Amino acid sequence: MLGFEVSDPAAWRRFLGDVLGLVEVDGNRWRNDRHAWRIQLTEGPADDLAFVGWEFSDGELDAVLERVDAIEADPSERDVGRRYTLRDPAGIPLELYSGPKLAGEFASEVVPWGFVADEQGLGHVVITAPDKAESFRFYTELLGAKLSDHIVTEIYGHKVDLSFFHVNARHHSVAFGGPQRKRLHHVMFEARSMDDVGLCYDRCIRSGVRIMQTLGRHPNDRMFSFYAMTPSRFQFEFGWGGREVDDDDWSVETYDCVSEWGHHAPQIAFPPRTKK
Ligand code: FE
């Protein structure tokens, strides 16, 4: 589960429902799979991540609680069985929980084939990590995430040194590479159909949602996706075709590009014509 503090909840409701195709639960909560809810909005000035939830089995949760200083919290506030809160090294509030409430089959009129979620989590987040080594240690040694791979390159003169981590078959549930302007660089949702990526791209163009990176494909998770701006001015990625990780047959690689093709900034892909 993810919490967002947003300054314009009405814009977010239109965005989550009409553009992304998530399904409203109660106005502030939204789902993209069989979980009772996956996204929670609270109104406030931050326009950023409010919390990141990490789901565990009871046994896994007990093991993690041996390694971190977490505070027990009211599970009913999140519709879960057990709930503990702490912050990651970047100060991002985390919620560790087990026993989430489930609802019926997910069905969205906007994204008819639905999302790759459920046991793979709702999607992935790319977050700020001012001290990358410390965040690396926290997520792997304390929370139990496993390293998937790295991307080390330069984009438009900026050094990129990203590391990607998995907690289930999804190639990565979290990634980071250094400090970001906000807690969250982007949140990714993965559709089950390639057409749903194109249809979401069209919905963005029709409804004035700003495209930040054109369609493209990443070399490591193989995601076919585009990036655009949420109403809170952090980005979302909408993708299809993500590769799954099999821990028994996996070697950590370092890739030298962020995208095999595409993912261009629109102002570079489509520069304004100058009159001669
Ligand atoms: Fe991503």
C-alpha cells in the first residue's frame, strides 16, 4: 500500500480513476487488485509520498521486527492484521504489516485486462536516498529485499547510478540512486495488456496530463512504458511486460543505459519548429 499527501484531492480522484483506471473504494482509497485498497490519499500541502507499506507474512514480519526499531500501530487504521511503523534512512515513513483485508475480483472499465499486482505488490516506487549506501543496507539487510541489478550511465550530462531491489517475482518493488527533489520520483503500475499502455498514453494526451518520457523499454526489467506527471508533480510510469525474477537462476548485472529505446523527454523527441 502507498499513501500520498496531495493538495488537490479532486484532481487526484479524476486522475486515478479516469487516467490510470484504478477503482475507487471510498473516495480516499483506491485499488488495482484484489486487496481491499492499495492507494490512500490524504489532503495536505506536501504533494509527496506519505508512507510506503510493505506486506509480510506473520513469520517474515516477526523476523524483520528483530532487526529494526519499529513502533506498533493500530492495524484497524489500515485494514490489516498487524502493523508497525518506522522510517527508512531517507526519512520516508514505512509501514510493515501482515494480514491485509482482501476484496473481490478486481474489475476496471478503464483498464479492462487489469493490472499485474496481487502477490507482486501494487507496482514499484523509485524513491530518494540521499545516503545510497545506508539505504542499500537498510532495504537489503534489515527489510530483506534482494538486489536485482544496477544501471550506471549518464543522461543529458547527469550521472545515474540506480540500484533495483525485489521482494517477490516483480523485477523491482523499490529502486533508488541518490537524492531526489521529492521522496518519490515515480510510482509504476503494470497493465496486463500492451494495449492498455497505449490507451493510457492516449488518455494522458486527451486529458492534458503532461508526458515526461515517451514510450520506451528499460533494459533491466524489460518494462515497456511511458512516464507522465501526477497532479502532485511527481511522476508515474505506466507499463507492460515486466520481467520476473527467479532467485534460483539470477545473476546481478550492471546495465549501461536506462532505456534500450525511447523514454525521451518530449521536448527532445518533438522539438518546437522554428520559423525561418
Ligand atoms: Fe520505474
